[in-house]
Amino acid sequence: MLLEDPVFASRFLTLLTLSFHIIYATIGVGVPLMIMIAQWIGIRKNDEHYILMARRWARGFVVTVAVGVVTGTAIGLQLSLLWPRFMELAGQIIALPLFMEVFAFFFEAIFLGIYLYTWDRFEDQRKHLLLLIPVALGAGMSAFFITVVNSFMNTPHGFDIVDGQLTNANPILAMFNPAMPTKVAHVLATAYMTVAFMLAAIAAFKLLKGSGHVYHKKALNMTMKIGLIFAIAAAIIGDFSGKFLAVYQPEKLAAAEWHFETEEGAPLLLYGLLGDDNEVKGALKIPYALSILAFGHPMSEVIGLEEFPEEETPPLAVHYFFDLMVTIGVFMIFLALVYWIGTRWNWEFVKAKWYRWLIVLGGPLSFLAIEAGWWMAEVGRQPWILRGIMTVEEAATTSDYVGLMSILFVVLYIVLGIGTIVVLRRLFKNNPVEKELANAKGGDKA
């Protein structure tokens, strides 16, 4: 059984935990900004619907934060339990951003609690809005610090290795490694994009189910526009990420593009299947596009996989993850752009059921793109856990109990996932928009 192998089991459990946690982490980063934007618009326009959006989203956000704490704690534990040699070598450097990530989370959680508790205690909503600034900042800083750890694993920086020991450690220099700017920017942009499209999907679904309330129409319009802005930002940052890979991780870029031979004017390959002897079948070839992506010039030379030892070549499956991420990203930009133009020019089809079903589909697709991006980033770093210094096999535990632990965590994540859906569904089903608006008006009259 594969789970009996400690290395495979450690890889599987880490992949499982990261894939599950990234859903809650993305929500945790993106929702505070959406709440803040909704409440700001509500105050500026004196519109009760946007104010209610902020309130309802904040209420649901607390549920996902609680589950995110569990999965985030699991990641911290698994770093020590599954990858002890990595923590022994790099722990003195990544301990600082890990600690700061916890601090940022508590900073966010404290102000979130105050924000929720004091909702009806501010006569001036503008003062209440100020409490959201540290919540959004804390969420963003939490993403920054945890992404810094991943960046360090991709481009180790700020230390020397002497006789196999890490010396002259500079945690600050290590945090601001070459991978940090593009990785942090991409994580933040995609989180905001994904959450905006998730909320748009919910609004579109409510409209499709017969609720023609203007609240849902306003929510859909606002979140689709926000999603478009951050989707375009993610695409631009993705271009910078490609140029970063060309310089610092050329083997990952080559594996993602099935680029086997070093050449000038390299084409970009999309889709296709990889056959025997690395024969690519059915791919869409875009001439010169890989050279442009890598260096900004159509005749630039792009390093191929032939330049790297076979044992240091990333799994070629990362090509499929890259294709999935890019395809969904382009689809969402097109979907949101057409919606934005259509609402301005009164195109009726953007209000049609089939188009709203596409928007509903865009919610889970955006999360799938997030997953594909992380799978590409992590699998594309293989065989290294600390690039160029320590392999995954060298870092993994030798414990025989990882397989059993994996099964237990699978059960835990199933329970947490189903529990989240059940709690959120009951929370909003028992408090529909119409009921909350009626209660608010009743309170005002009283």
C-alpha cells in the first residue's frame, strides 16, 4: 500500500491539507476586503442593501475563520511532524514569518470580534467602518507571511551552508527573497478575485432561484466588477511570475510548458497530451509566445529540460495544472468583462438564465484555478523541498504512522467541509435578506 511509504504518505497528507486549507485561506484573505467595500459603498450612497451585505458576509466569514484556524494549525503541526529535517535546517529562518503570521491572524481576529460586537453600537457607520481596516490588513499580512515561507522554499536566501549546517542566518533577508514579490502579489490578487466571483456566484444563484430582490442584483453587479479588476491584475502579475521563473526556476517553467530543448523563439504549448518519449500530441502551439512570456522578446532563448539532470526535473504533469489555471483565468476575465460591458450597454443576455448559470459556475471554477496554481507551484518545485539544498525525500519523516494519520485527517476534513456547508446553509436560510430588511425597518420605526 502506497501510504505505508512514509515519504509518499507525507507528500499525500501535506497535499491534502494544503488543498483543503487553501479554500479557507483564500476566503480568509478575500472576504474582509469585500465586506469593507460593501460597507463603504453603503455609507457613501446611504444604501441599506450594501450595509446588509457587509453584515451578512461578516456573519458567514466567522464560520470559515473558525475552520481555517483548525486547518492552519494542522499545517503548522505537519511541518514539524512530517518534515523534521527541513525544520531542523530551515526552522531558525522560517520561524519568524510563521510567528508573524500567527500575530497577524490574532490582530485580524481581535478587530473582527470588535467589529461584529459593536455593529449596532455606532451611530456613525463611518467610525464602525474604521474597524474593518485592521481586519483587512491583518488578513493581507497573514497571507504575506505564510507566502513568504513558500517563497523561501522556492528561492532560499539569507544564509550560508557550512558543512551541512545553516549559518549566518538573516531571517529578514530570507523573507525578502527573489520569489517574494511575485508570489505575494499573485496570492493576494487571486484571493480577492476568487472571493469576488464566489460572492457573485451566490448572488446569481439566488436570482436564478426566483429571488428577484434588488439586494442580490446589487451584490452581483458589485462583485463581478471587483472580480474583473482583480482577475486582470492576476493575469498581469502572472506574466511577471513567468519572467521570474525563466530566471530563477527555469526547470519549472520548462516542465510547465513541455519545453524540452533550449531554443530561441520558443513557442507556448497549451493543452495536448504527452506520449511516449516525451512526444506531445494535440497541443495548441502559439509561436514565439514562450519567449515573450519568459523574457519579453519573441527571439529570446528559453532554457529547455535537456539542461537539467533527470533526477532534478519536475513532474511533467504540472503542464496540466498550468493549462487549467490559465484557461479558467481567461474564462473568468471574459465572463466578467462581457457582464460589465453588457450592464452598461443594456445587453439583455447578461440577465439571461444561461449567463447567470455561467456566473454560478465561475465560483467553483475560480477555486479550482487557485488549487491548480498551488499544485503547479508545489509539484513544480519537486524534487526539492528547499530548492537546490534539500530534497523532499531527505526532509521527510521515517515514521510508520503517517499513513494512519493521513486516513484520520481525511475523515477530519470531510467532517469540517460538510459541517461548514451545513452551518452556513442554516445560517442564511433562517435569515433571508427579506426578513433581515424587514426587521431592520421595524427596528427603525420603533
